[in-house]
Amino acid sequence: MAVKKSNTIKLKFDSARNLAPAPESKSAAKINERYDLFINGKFEKPSGKKYFATINPANEEKLADVAEANNADVNKAVTAARTAYEKVWKKTAPKERAKYIYRIARMIQERAREFAVIETLDGGKPIRESRDFDVPTAANHFFYYAGWADKLEYAFPNRNAQPLGVAGQIIPWNFPLLMAAWKIAPALATGNTVVLKPAETTPLTALKLAEIIREADLPPGVVNIITGAGETGAAIVNHPDINKIAFTGSTNVGKIIQRAIAGTNKKATLELGGKAANIIFDDAPLDQAVEGVINGIFFNQGHVCCAGSRLYVQESVYKTVVQKLKDRMETLIVGDPMDKNTDIGAINSKEQLETINKYLKIGQQEGAEMYQSACSVPRKGFYCRPTIFTNVAQSNRIAQEEIFGPVLTIQSFRTDDEVIEKANNTPFGLSAGVWTDKGSKIFNLTTKLRAGVIWANTYNKFDPVSPFGGYKESGYGREGGLHGLQAYINLV
Amino acid sequence: MATKTKPGIPKESINLNGNGHSNNGTEPKRLEVLKTYKIYIGGQFPRTESGRYYHATNGKGELLANVCLSSRKDFRDAVVAARAAFGGWSARAAFNRGQILYRIAEMLEGRKAQFIDELMKQDSTRAQAEAEVNLAIDRFIYYSGWCDKFQQIFSAVNPVASSHFNFSVPEPTGVVAAIAAQDSSLIGLVSVIAPIIAGGNSCVVLASNTKPLCAVTFAEVLNSSDLPGGVVNILTGKVAELVPFFADHMDVNATVYCGAEANMQQMIKEKSALNVKRVQIYDKVKWMSEEAQSPYFIMDLQEIKTTWHPIENIGGAKAGY
């Protein structure tokens, strides 16, 4: 076979120097054998007496048994939240509310390493990401919103912000602790009480958060955390005494929720799927752009609703960019999420791995060319090598549907107008990326891309002060920042 | 001017206006030219493609006009027009949008008498009619002023912890399908259209079924106001027939319903889930009151876009906002 010539330098770290394993210690984390439901300030056994296992997707070993909440448990949790709202939280002085939330932020910081380790064990994300991103950002989110509690009269000119009541919150498995923070912090700051359900594959850090909430002496019932699968979520959505649904997850489930609450006065914010365009112009600093593309699609194994999963490269630099991408992909270390050198950890669940593999097949059947890095993956556990597809048509399913894995489609374009058209040609509108050296071009693109978050010459950046949320079928409402308050208040 | 009756069959005995033009002298009577009330799509005034009509009457059941009974196809044509107009309208300078809304108020002012006349035909007293028209004009002036200001009130520069410039601004949601208040002819319609277009959206609006006259005349105002065709499209017809299409059209981004019917609200919300439309229900707004206008009506049909860009970081000094 002829050797392919490449003008870029191969960055094969693993052949040059094999990295010794650098595992994070598990000793920081204490995981109980069994977790009950956190209702009204206490851990209570599920009334159906059912438990389900949560496993470590990196090696398929069981971590703990977790309670499954049925309708009766949901009802108990909502009742606790309602009572806490009417009797305590609504009457608590805003500045005191703030201090509770500050406490939670501080306690997360104190136990940060424990949270990071458990997050990685339960969800499969690299320890480097949970340690440096998920956990600190979650703590910061509480810290940021704590300060809003007694300043709401400044947030909405000429209006008075009133809490909604009881918020039912359903969060996904890709950023378990961080999503809990995104949901709970603004709800508490605005004076609401909460019933939160973490995803069934990643319940542990939310339950650890429940421990903190108890330690922080938050009045019983202000935050209730109950575990279970889709049925538990449905029971929350359909409970008549809930005033607000906050959901992060798939567009399909988001639509079901929108329908389910149609006959009620429940408010909703939906943070749903995405299929973000990441656009490289020929004048972009290509090495930086390639780093951004790698981060955009392989961060958290691609389990990111705003992942830059559709790459558009201007024709004149297309070949160079694809080659650079392939070279960079070869350096990515896929493996044990607990290893500090790991770039891409475990796929969150067997089901998700099957979904991803299904799309890999579909992509090839549709005629796209698949390329995967040559790295080895552990035998046990759920893993997917970083994957790119070239020769992709705009109408291909892999370019239209959210895969939620480390899978990137690449297409070329010639003109600005063409790429704007292609980028916007999707029902989604969560995020987008633009790479160019030209300021005026950046703003031409950022104003015309129909998406809620636009990263220019960067990607996948998050901050508690920065509002996040989608256009079109990526949902409605914002989380984070001043605009995130709106999701939990009535203006009178 | 004789009161309008069924076209072609003047009833000389009816003269609600009492303006002295009835045929009681020797002067030969001049036959009044009656207006055909049509719908407004893409800056043009077609009849409904369906060829259907219904009778608009006053409270006594007297015929005022044959009005278009718009069809699903009319609505779909209107959405195509609204989508085509959206890009250009949303890209207009905010200042320019403000001028055009002001121009609408100017045109409305000039046609005051016609609107008062129509409102009176539709059972308003003269005082009520004058108040409604005056408020409609003032409401456009009010929203004209907001066109280039609400963004400043509701934007933010976000002080992120990393070296990035990060800002959030409102942007229009897109194509809005609105069912205007059914109990008024003009003020309900105007109050729902003004914030939609002030925010850069385009729209298809269903007028009051029982009081449709002012909506069509208002379309004529829009048509002479420098408002690009397609930004506002106005249909007349049956609410119950058209609402399902308003709510489940895949190229509509938001639905607005100004009504209190619970079944209708539920159906709109359910169908809107098909493509995750934003739904705004205004069932308690008193359109003649001060509370019926605020920049929050504009914000109800806006998205927040957040943009990030790195800040160069040379010599270790971290820059930020």
C-alpha cells in the first residue's frame, strides 16, 4: 500500500513516549451501597421498594443501588416542596435565601474532588473534565445565583419578580452535577422550591448534592431529589401541583412534555437537542481551529447538546483541515476515564453506544466515508473511537440528526451565504462556531446564524454568567446569567 | 354616503349615519362605491383562494360586507410571504424599523375618519370609536420608540471568568402566527402586531371574525407605510377553522393567542409542540388599557443570543469585561 504523503507533522505522542497510567485515586469518593429518595430533608425508602443499579460505564461494574420513585413518591416529594414553599421558603428573607445557596456553593468546593471522582465513575467522563470543568462550574453556578436572591428588583425594570412555586426539574446524564446546579440554583434564588430527578444512568452526584443540601441546613422540602427513569419523570411532569417544568434532554421528549402540559398553566423551559455547525473560513488560524473542532466534538465523548457535530470547511483549505484533524485525532487517548491523561472516556451507557454505532452504520450506508483514529480501546466498558465522516450530503441523516457521540460530519463550502444557508438548514438552533481572522466576517456570521450560543474563534465555553439555550427545536428559555432568572419568575 | 348594504342592492331607506345624503330631494342620487374587503398577503390584496366568504354584520344583524373566509391555503401562502420577508425585516436597522412604525401611525392618523366610521358601523359609539382609533395611533408611536431601545434594556455584557468577550442580545423569534382579540376590531389587532414587528419578526394575523372591517382597512394603512410586503399578513375568517393550522405549521416559530377559550389554548399549545413553537397566551389583557403595552410584549417574541470571542492574552495579563 502506498504511503500517503502529509505536509503536517504527525503528533504521535503514544509512539514517541508511551504515557504511564496516571489514575486518579478513588479514595476521595465514598459511595454507599444503596441510595434512597431525598424527600423533605430526609433519605426515605421508595414506597414501591424497588431499586435499580447504576454502573460504571468504563468497566460495567455496579456502583450502587438507587431507589426508583413511583407516583406515590413523586407525590410525596411535590407535597413536601409545596409545603416548604408556602410555609417556609416564600417567607424566607431573600438575603437569607442567598446565604443558603452560598453555603451549597462552598460545600461543593470543599468536596470538589469527591464529586469529580464520583461523576467520572458514574458517567464515564474523563476525570480531567469532571475535576476541571463540571464540578467547579457547578459550584460557581450556585455562587453566582446566590447573589441574585436579594437583588431581583434590579433585574426586571418596572416589574416585580414573583416566584412560581414548585419547580419540577428533569436533567440528563451528560453533565449530571452541573445540570443539577443549572436547575436548582436559579430556582432557589428566585424563591421557588424544587423536585429534581437526575438521569437514571448518572444519579450519584445529585444524591451527593442532596447530602450537601442537608448539611447546609436548607429547610426540609425546599429541595427534593428523587431518582428513577422515564416514568418517574412523567409523574413529575403530570403532577397537578407543579408550577414549572425545567427539562434538559432530547427534542423528542421535550415535545412530549410540551404536549403533556398543554392543558395546564405550568410554565416550561426546554433545553433540547442540537446539531451545531462549526464553520472554518480559509483565513482562520487553522491549527487553533482544528483544536476548537476537536474540543467541539470530542469534549465529553460528544455527549454535549451543543457539540459542534457538523463541520463546514471552506473549500480552499478543506484538504489541509481534514488532514490536520486526522493527525490530531491520532493523538487522542481513549480509555479509562479515571486516568488523568485520558481525552475521551467511556460512552455513558450501552444504549447510547448502540445508538452511536447505529449512526456509524447509517453514515456508511448513506455513502459517507468514515475515518476513525487507530487507537485501542479497553475491552470492557463502552467505548467509541473518535470518528469523522467526509463526503457527506446535507440531507444525510448523520448530518441532520443528533448522534450525541464522538462523531463529526465534514462538508465543504465556497461562499459566506452558502455556509449560512447550510448551517441554518436544520430544525435545531442551539449553538454554532465560526473560525475566521476577520472581525467583520465574524459579526456577519454571528448575527445570521439562528442559534442561541455562538462561539467565535472558540468553542464549548460555559460560564454561570453566560445565558445558554436554543432557538427553534432546540427548546426555549435560557439558563445562566441574568436571562436565566426569567425561567423561574412571574413578572407583575 | 349611504350605509353599506349588500353590494349591488342599495337600500335607500337605511341610513345609519344620518349624513344627509339620502335621496329626499330632486337631485339624482349618486350611487356609493362599496369597498371589497379582501385579505392581505405578501403586500397584496388577494381574495381568498377558496372563493369563500362570510357576512360581516352589525349587532342588529344588518349586512356590512362580504368578507373573505380564508382557507388553510391562504394561511400557508401567508406563511411563505412572512418567511420571505423575515430576513430583510429582521436585518433592517432598528432605527429604520422605528421610522416605519412611526409612518404607520402617521398613515393611521390620516385615515382616522374612515376607522371611526367603520368602528361605528360595528356598533361603537362615536366616543368609543374615537378613543379606540386614537389609542391605536398612540400605540404605534409607543412601539416605534421601542424599536431601537428594548435591545439596550434587555441585553447584557456578561463578565465571564475566562478571557472572553461575551454578550447576550435579543433577536426576533421569526415568523409569528397570531390570533388577534376577537372582541375588538382595531385595538386588539394593532396591539398584537406592533410588538411583533417592532422586535423584527414577521407575522400572519387572524383578525376578529365578527368585527373584521378595520383589519382590512388597517392592511391598507400598512401597505402605504413603507412596511415591506409580507412582514404583516392579515387574514379574515373563522378562528376555530384556522387555529389548528396556525399552531401546527412547521415554518412558524411562535403562536400568539389572544383569547380565553381553554380548549383553544390547550389545542394551540399541543399542536405547537410539533416544532417546539413558543406560545404566548394573552387572555387577561385589557387591550384598551395602559397595561396592554410594554417592552415585555416585545420580549415575549425574542430569543436571547449569546456570543463569545476570546480576548488576546499577551504577557500574562488577563483581559476581561
